[in-house]
Amino acid sequence: MINKNQLTNNFEFFINKNIKKFKGQNIALAVSGGADSIALTYLANKFKNQFNYNLIAFTLDHQLRKESAKETIFVKNLMNKLKIKHYSLVWREEKPTTKIQETARIARYNILGEACRNNNIKYIFLGHHADDQLETFIIRLYAKSGLDGLSCMKEMTRILTNSGSINLVRPLLKYRKKALKNICNINKLKWIEDPSNSDMKYLRSKTRKLLLNTNVYEDFTNSIQVFRKLSINISNIINNFIKDDIKFNDLGVCKLSMYKFIELPSIFQIKVLNYLIRIIGGKKYPRKNKILNNLLRNLLSKKCKNTTVGGAYIRITENDIILSRQLDNSIKTNNLNNYATLWDRRFMVINKTTKNHLTVGALGEKDYLLMIKLNKIQKPSINFSVIKTIPAIRVLEEVVSVPHLLYWKSNFWKNNINITHIEHKLFKKYKKFDIFKPGEKL
């Protein structure tokens, strides 16, 4: 006989542990219609009054299968019965012919991110469970992932979308798939079986079939916990060791003490470089270990003066390692058609205007030199290569705002365009340096 309380205890414990985050918040539910997301919906709905949060459900139709539209209607009807506000979202872009699952995942989070911004939502609950975690571990083990990769999915992860950052929350990581189906059955909740879950052309489906008749859950779960604990401890050591020896400014330029960096063990040096390059270079994924090992050898060589890796321009001085954004072809000009626009995976641009032909792009050399010549801006004490990557707002070809250089054509642009680095909250933990302060050009 299944004890209903046992099936809900893990969820209740998770919410209670994070009550300061969730209390009084709008919480999004990503509901596909599968047993995982339906069980998640039931559990989240069961405790919403007790823990004082509001639920909003989103279902995304990827338009990759004919059945997806009907599945969205199925979810909508169920949410209406449960009295949960529901939105149907659609991925309308042209579908790729390769890397479909990866592209769909990126699109899914961008669409969900926009929906969350529109509904004042910071947290979105996902239905990933313990069996998903095990599959992820096997896949990453096969891909020869490092320590962070083998730590697998976390209960809470902040990701960056085109509409800004959002917190992915996975309350079901302690639940087996069988338990989630039991929750649905006990509460007479129907679900949909996604045929793509058994499609053998996908690596995850192959992994799922491989694990179906094996009894390795406990051993692999223990391994994941060990890797996660090691990853957390190493991250804490690194953060504590270098916190006082890293300086940032609002452009994302970073200065790291060479002396303190050399003191770190090589495995920590690699992690520091990876961490900083992702922030400075605006990259989604970390660099490969082979690239980072080559970089480390170059940095520690007395012959090395500067190099570029992952969109980051790295300069070496006697006392410091300085990282700034490299001007390359990956820096695009984006139209500012929406209220919020992510630019170069570094800056979030908030546009409160209704102006046409408005764009954000790199300031570049030509416009910078012209603005200096016309005395529109003060010359900052940072390297020229950094200047060229500063975000500039333009109407057609005319520069109307460069907030980091304290330039606005009029108060209209100062009041209606806001640009912040996506890691501005992180920068508050570190020392800052003023880009207008006289001294060494960074």
C-alpha cells in the first residue's frame, strides 16, 4: 500500500527549505503534459496556500510533432480544472535540420524567459527527476565531462535567456519516475506519453533504454553526490581565495593579481580562467580543457604578453592579468524591438521608447574617435580595444547613447534606455575600478 504522505514529503521539505525565496512569489510551472510535469503541478498546487506562492503554468508547443497542439489543449483544460492560470506558448521560428533537441532547448528557455519577464516571475519549476539525473550522468560520463559536468543538474540554477536571467528550479530530483506516476494515478490525473522519449535516434533515449533493466541507481546517485560536493567545495575555495584580488568594472573588464593567481594549484587556475572567460567573453559554454591548459602555459610563460580565448582579450603585465572583451565577428548589432534585449550575452538593454530603427551594437573605432574629436565624451583610462566593444545605442547611423562613457544625446535617451551588465550583481562582491580614473590603461 502506497503512503500518500510519503509521496509528498520530499516536495514539502524542498519548498520549506527555500521558503524565503518562494514566499509571495509568482512561480512558473513548465507543463508539457507528461507524468513528470503533471505530478509537479499536483505537488506545487497542493502546497501553494500553505507556503503562500502563486502558480502560473506555461506549455510550449515546439511545432515539431502533429500531436503537440492537441497536447497543449489537454494541459490547458487540466490547468483550468485545477484553477491554475495557464499560457500556451509557441516556437514559431524555422526548425533546424540538425541538432534539433539542442536548438529546441535553447528556444524553449528563451520563450519561457520572455513569458516569465512578462509575468514578473523569477523562478520556473521543472519536472526533472532522479531518473533524468542518472541519464544525465551517464551521458556526461560518456562525453568525458569534468567535475562540474558530472555534478549533473542542481536543484536551482540561474540561466541567461534573451529576456534576462531566470532561476530554473528542480524540486523533483529526489523522486523516481515510478513515484511520479504513482502520484498521478492516486490522484486520478491523466498524462501524455511523448513518443520522442523512446526515439532511438536521440542519445538520451538510448541511455534510458540501457538503464531500464539495470540496478545501478543507488551507486550512480552516490557518485553524483560526491562529484557535486567536490565541485561546491572547490568553488568555495576559489571564491574565498581570490575574492579580494579580482577587480571588475561595469563594462566587465577584469583585473586579477598575477601573484595570487600563481599561488593557486593548477586545477584551480584552470577553473578561475574558465569562470572569468565566460563572463568577459559572453560565452554560454565553458572552454575545453585542452584550450585552457594551453592558455595557462602561455600565461605563466615570461614571453607571453597577450592572447585571446573565447572572446576574451587577455593582457599580461608584471603584476596583473587583465581580461576584456575581444572585438570579433561574434559581436552583432541587434534591433531594439522589445522592452528587454540581451546583447552579446553581456548586457541587458531596457528600451522604454517606441522609436523605430533603434539598435544596440559595439561603439567601434570610427564613432569613438569622432565623439572624442567633438568633445562629446571624456576619454577613459582603459585600453582602446575595450572602448571598441562598449555598447552604443543608435538611431539609424547616429549614436544617441553610450551610457558607460556618460554620453546621451538628450535626457530622453538617458531616461528611457538602460544598460546593465548581466553580472552586475556579481561584480558587487568584488572591488571596482573607475574607467575614468587616471593611471594605467587597462
